[in-house]
Amino acid sequence: MSATRLRRQTRPTPSLRDFALAFDEIKGIVNAGPVKSLAFKRLAVLEQRFNLHVLLNGWRELSSQKSVPHRDFYNVRKVDTHVHHGVHHSACMNQKHLLRFIKSKLRKHGNEIVTNRDGHLLTLADVFKSLKLTAYDLSIDTLDMHAHDTFHRFDRFNLKYNPAGQSRLREIFLKTDNHVRGRYLAELTKEVINDLEASKYQLAEWRVSVYGRKRSEWAKLADWFYDNRLSSPNVRWMIQVPRLYAVYRASGLVETFDEVLANIFAPLFENTLDPSSNPKLHAFLEAIVGFDSVDDESKPDGMPLDPNRLVAPGDWNSTDEPAYGYWMYHLYANLRSLNGLRRARGLSTFEFRPHCGEAGDVDHLVAAFLLTTKINHGVQLRRSPALQYLYYLAQLGVAMSPLSNNRLFLDFAKSPFPKYFKRGLNISLSTDDPLMLHFTKDPLVEEYSVAAQVWKLSSTDICEIARTSVLQSGVEDRFKRHFLGDHYDAPGAAGNDIRMTNVPDIRVMYRHETLTNELAYVAKLSSRAVPPPPK
Amino acid sequence: MSATRLRRQTRPTPSLRDFALAFDEIKGIVNAGPVKSLAFKRLAVLEQRFNLHVLLNGWRELSSQKSVPHRDFYNVRKVDTHVHHGVHHSACMNQKHLLRFIKSKLRKHGNEIVTNRDGHLLTLADVFKSLKLTAYDLSIDTLDMHAHDTFHRFDRFNLKYNPAGQSRLREIFLKTDNHVRGRYLAELTKEVINDLEASKYQLAEWRVSVYGRKRSEWAKLADWFYDNRLSSPNVRWMIQVPRLYAVYRASGLVETFDEVLANIFAPLFENTLDPSSNPKLHAFLEAIVGFDSVDDESKPDGMPLDPNRLVAPGDWNSTDEPAYGYWMYHLYANLRSLNGLRRARGLSTFEFRPHCGEAGDVDHLVAAFLLTTKINHGVQLRRSPALQYLYYLAQLGVAMSPLSNNRLFLDFAKSPFPKYFKRGLNISLSTDDPLMLHFTKDPLVEEYSVAAQVWKLSSTDICEIARTSVLQSGVEDRFKRHFLGDHYDAPGAAGNDIRMTNVPDIRVMYRHETLTNELAYVAKLSSRAVPPPPK
């Protein structure tokens, strides 16, 4: 561990007031006219410089790819950096797969008891009878899980997640905490894991939800994970926290925001202090690489953070949802403490990689800039040149899902992906939600295909994006060495091994030199010393 | 057979002069200012009417799809109406498949003699040695068959078809007429056939080339087809004739254009008169559903047809390539005679479905309008509202390949597909060339996926396109009944069976009524009686 990193880790966690002050400061900076003009121009320069690079060196890049034995786009590692597993909304299997699974269960195991309705135990056959459906009847259309009519309707997108519009089927097939103790979802999960392992070169980071409604959520999830033996070298797990305090408060599940935080984090501190108190949870935590935070960002935000009138989580007992930034800060602060404790005990730590900038207020991206090093979506960066430029300079990782945006918030043709890519933002491609979005049996390659076709990405481009996806992912250091080469964490071309990544050195050099020059340019402007480029 | 159809069939074939006169007449009409204005406006009306239909009835369409048991987009029949098989340019397997096949041959059968170079017999291992390549070295990049750098460069697109830039590999793996007598290509073909048959719901119409260089081409192709047992219920074969007279003339293979025509058609007339003269060719002809005509349409056309100075094919001995229209007329006229003879003898007949309007002169579409009922591509119709309107009124079938256009002549974002679709042109989706274009193992679904995602096609839309693809295809009547329902050839909703097609009647009714009204509108304008809508 470098001295700088150690120093950073041992610095005390900034207070909510520190955060609120910094938030206001950055917000002021990125909205200042001269900053916006400068950022806009520098981004245009970066874009044109890339165009020039490709015009002059594109053939060199292709010819070095050709000279690498064996390696091509299909056998470079790619990580699906943002995909929901099946709890809360969305799911990792495609709809055809889910349909086949439901049909086969109904045919072969129709007499299994799957639910308890008002004290009556119902078999799967009973449930379908009550829905007036047979196995033969079921089709993708009756499942009705593909996203249509969902543009700017995140609420509908979430409803789609009920197969055949029936929350009963969702309960049975897509929940961990049901009468069959999540066995069906586990079996489905294992089938998708088998597909991933068979593909060899594809990995995925699956989100499962912890809501913070009850203290017992972690133990149940850990039981499900452990008892069903769901660990796989091709899968890393992420926890997604839906921002639903107001819902639990309204239904009387909690009294204050602090209770939600305690429900989420207390079991983790306890398990970190004494792993033997729940060995299954301990094992599950070792498979988790980070925390995500999810909800409809297009909903109007709550009260903005006023540094002089801050409410502590224990005092937040209003029926309003706290603002995005308030949620982010508290997840960040708790994770930071937790990570400190876990690091001290030699345990794994968690990244904080929230959904951010999918829709709604551009300020969300200010919060994430201060609190995280990676986000999901980030399409709203197109609305703020200064923030986009900051994200470039800091090389903040952005897992993008253009097909998902296309269904929810932003037409594919308007996606900022190709601009971000040319400008050198640290972006990867991810599927978000194969159940609702993709058509083929290979959703991640389909996501790459649509992007490559529509935006005419070269073989070098898509291999660079694949490499970025591995770097961005929470995959462990030893795997990254295996996938990208031993020196993957060295800056510039020294960190690239074309035999593993199929990315020409010339491309990596171009990116590194451009970033170094840009940082030097900014440093010169502000008459300070040149900071080292982030890795 | 209806009286009208019979009368049409027994009418004498129009002469080249008749064609040239009609060609000039139609050209004059579609370029007249008032006609262009009218067509432009009517197409806009058709488009807005469709938008209105979907806004008002979209939910009805979706709900009727949901109420159909079992059927969904995945299990409706779809025909890949335009895909090249592997001879001449392009190929029907994807590049990963070809790569795996070449690697496995080299590993397991490296000592098979595959070619004769200057009297020396070389094994596959020898060939790879001379190319300085091993099985391990080979990658998608070294194969270098994906289309990049090909925009407006049809010539390069064709060159790509040599694996690893090596015509020797093409010779060995992608030719029917080589030292292994096309066995490798046949084995590859059978693998793709197996995939299609396993998919059950997908069919393909594969193009193989007859060049017209020699009289023996047909017999060799028929031997290859028959000896390798390549017939399949999921595949129909088409003959593509490359327009390369000038090349053969320059190299002394032929003296006149008529010799090319004779090389193409004489063996067919002979076999039709006496099938026992070559039973394999007879069997092959029964598997062929139509003729295509291919070449780079963006090349400048030869001399236009002057009705007063027409040259007969036997007198065409110049080194110039005849114009597109001249080629089309002669293919049409010969096919018409051949079909007459075959029909009289109870044999199968051939459709004429040329490449047309992929690029180049809009006049090509005038020629096809006069001579054919189906074409491939047709993107140039966007340049001529009057021709586009005529194609709509006549419901001339257009097999479109937006991903192919995107690589060669027209950006995906500019594709006229969504406009044609809304306006009600008779269009299907096809892959053209999975070897160079597609990324996943399921190229046809990938083609649908990109279109559906980018253009936000509904489930009704894609099922309608799938139904159109079956109607457009050369698949036999009894199969169409099986795939689409017994009355598929009845007009309007009577011809639709949602249980088979998953297309709501309301959509089919909308299309039929709109067309009927439009034909009535045109008839009223020209004060003539209402013609019956074409089926």
C-alpha cells in the first residue's frame, strides 16, 4: 500500500457539514461561466484530438491487433459492470430463459407447495389455476416483462418486473425470501452462472437488494447465498440499497432515517467484529465487492443540504425522503468506517458505486464526485461540461448502459457514450437489465454489438472498452493480473499487455499522454504543481 | 390459379424495346414535379396515419398479443430473406464459427491434401506453414473479415472475404469448386443448417453464385449440393448472378454478352426439357426458389438504354459492362421463358429478386419496378418519393439489411427502414452477411434487436415484420400455410391467424384498409376504376 493511499485511508471521515460545504463549493465552481466555457472547449479539443489519432493511427492499431496471436474481441475478458440480479427490480437472466424455467417448473413440479395465501398452502399448479394460465399459454407476451411504454416512466419499468403483471409470480420466482426460501431464484441463478462460466471470458457484477427495513435482511440473504452455493469465479456480488426511507416511515417500519442505516450497517459491523457470530454472512461478505444505491433519480429531490441547518440521521423523522446527497453521504460515511474496521482485521472491503446521473438533477453528480470513484449511468454529465471535464480529469469510472437509457430516459441516438469515449472518460458497457431489454442469449455481446454497429466502434475501441470494464470492476487484484497482465496497474503502456487485452499499446499511450497533458494544462492554468495522473 | 394470373403468364414476354420504352415512360412520370409533390405528401399522410393508429390502438394490439396462448416473437416463424451463403462474396456463418471450424480442421486434419499449387500437392498444415500461421495464432483479427474501412468501398468489402487476407484460405474453406471439391464448405454449411433446424423458427434463403463464365458451373454446383446432401426444410436456395460480363470479356472467357446468358440459362432449359440428363441438377433446381443479381451498384452505369439503338445480347461484344437495366431485362426475359417451360412440365419455377437500390442510380429501381415483384435493399427509394409511393402501392417486396447498409452505404441512423415501415411498404429484415457484420451466435435476432432497440419497434411491429418475411420468402405454399395459417393468402385480417403469427388482426386490418383507401384515392385521381389491391 502506498503512503498516499494509507494517509488517505487514515484521514478522519469528513463530517456531513464538511460534505455540504464542499458540495456547495463544487456546485459553485462547475456553474461558473468561465469554468463552463473552458471545460466545453477542452472537451471539444479532446474529442477532435481522438478523431485525429484514429485517422492517423487507426491502421497501426488494427495491424498490431492482427499481429497478436490467438487474441480477439471474443476472448478478451469483459465484465458486465452493472446488472441487477433479480431482487428489487430487474434481473440478470433474459426473458426467454425465465419463461422456459417457469414452464418447466410448472410441468415437472406443479405439485410443489410454493406459497401460503391467508393460511392456505398453494402448489404451483394451484397458483396458475387461480391465474387462469397453463404452461402452454405462457409466452413472452403474457409475461409482459419487456420494457415498452416506459420512457420517462421508471415507475412502470419497475412494475414490469412482475411476470404476467402478477406479483404472485414475482414472489415465487424472483424473490429470495419466500415460501420456497428463494430456491427457484437460486436455481435460475445457477443456470445463468453456468452460462457465464461456459462463456469463460464473461463476468458479471450482480446487484441484490438490502432495503434497511429490518435487521434480519442480511442473515436471510446470506443463508440464501450460502445454502444454495451461489459463489462463482465469474460473478461478483454488489449490494444495492433502494432509497425508500419514506416508504418504510409511512408504513411504520421505522421511526428515523438512522434506523434504516442501522438495519443496513449494524449487522455488518457486528459480523466484522465477530465473523463466527454468523459464518454464512461472513462468507457472503467476502463475495461482495461493493455497494450501489438505486431509485428513480427523476423524482423531484427532497430539501437541499443547507450546511447551517443539518439534521442528524437520528433526528430525521419526517415523512419526506432525504435528498440524494444526504443518502449518498451516509452510505459513504458508514462504508468508510466499516471498511476501516474490516481492513484493520484483514477482511475484504467494499467499493461505493452508486447509480448516479441516470436522470434528474445534475447535482447528484457533484455528490458522487466528492464521495465515490465509480458510478453507474452518468448520462446527465452531458448537461454539465464542467462536471464532465472533472470526471475526465479524475478518471471517475462510469458503467454505462445505453440500451437501458434508450428505454427509460434517453434515446440511443442521443446517448453521450460515443462522445465520452472519444474524449477519454473512463467508461464501460453494461447491460443493466437483460430480462427487460435484450433479445439474444448473449446480452453483453448484444450490448457491445449495438454500440459497435450504430457508433461504428473499431475492434480496438471495443477491446479498449472491455479492458476498461475489467479495470472498473471489483474483480480481485489476482484475477486482474490474470486477465489483463501482471502490470495492469502500471500507468500508460507499461500497464497494458496486448497479448491479454488485444488493446494496442499505441491506444493506451494515446490515452495516457492526453490525460497527462491535460492535467499539466490545468495545473499550469491554476499555477500549481502538476498532480500525478490517477491510475 | 386465377384467370388474371394465368393471363399474365401467357402474355408474350415484352421485348427489350418494350422495356426500354416503358422504362423511359416511368422515369418521366416519377420525375415530374406534380407527381413528386403528390407522392411526397401521400407518404407523409401514410406515416402520420400510422403514428395515429399506434397512439390510439397500440394498447389494443398489445393486449391481443397477450391473450394469445404460447405465441411470442421468439416462436413465430421468421425467414432471413437475404443472406449470402459463401460463394462470391459474404457468408452465412458468423466469423467466430468460421474461425472455430478452420482451427479444428487444422488441428485434427492438418495432413489432408487441400490444394494443388503449381503441381505440388499441399496439406492444410503446409498451407498454414507457408502463411506462417498456427492454429493457436488464428484469431478474429487475423481472419480480418469484419467490415471496417468499407464505407462506400464495396470493393474492399469484397476483399474482406478472403480470410486473413489470403485468397488461399478462401479457396480452401469457402469455395465449392476446389481440390477438396467443396467438402469443407459443405461441412460448415451443415453446421449452420443444424443450428437453423435446432432454432426451429428460423429459416434462411441462401445465395450461391452462378457466374456465367462456363457452361459447366451448374453441374459442379449441383454435384456439390447433391453429394453433400445439403437440402433442409429450414433453407431455401437462391442463385445470385454477379454482373461481371466485362471481366470475362477482358480475360477472353467470352466473346459476347449472349454467351454469359447462355452459360447461365442453357443448362437450365436443357435440364427442364430432360431432367434425366442430370438428375442431381434436377434435384438442385427443385431446392432453388429464385434468382438474385449482385454487384456494386455505386459503380457508374454503362450506356443508358436508348430504345432506338438497342444492341442484341449476341451483338454486345464491347468490353463495357452493360447497364443495370440491360442486365435486369435479360435475366427477367430468360427466367420468364424458363418458368413458362417449367410450369408447362409441372416443375418448380423461379422468382426474380435482384439486389436493387442499395446504392447508385435511382433508375435501377425503375427497372426493378417493371421487371420484378421483390428486391433486396431498396434504400435508394428514399431519394425518390414517387418511386417509393409506387413501391408502396404495388406492395413490391423489399428485403432490407440496415446493419449491412450501415457498413457500406448508409448510416444506421439514416436508414429509411422506420419510415418505410410506418408508411406500410412491404419490408422484411435480413442479415445479408453474418460473417462480416454480426457479433452474436444469433445474427437474425441480433438484426431484429438492433432495429427494435434503436427504432423502438413494439412487439406487434417485430411480429409483423417476421410475418412479412415469411410472405416475401420463396418458402412453398404448404409451408406458408403451416407457418402463418391456412388462409394466409386471403386479403386483410382474413389472411391473418394471430395464433400463428402473433400479429393482432387490428394491425393487419389497418394495413389493408389503408392500402385499399390509397389505391381508391389514386384511382379516383386518375378517374379510373379501383384496381384490386395486390396480395
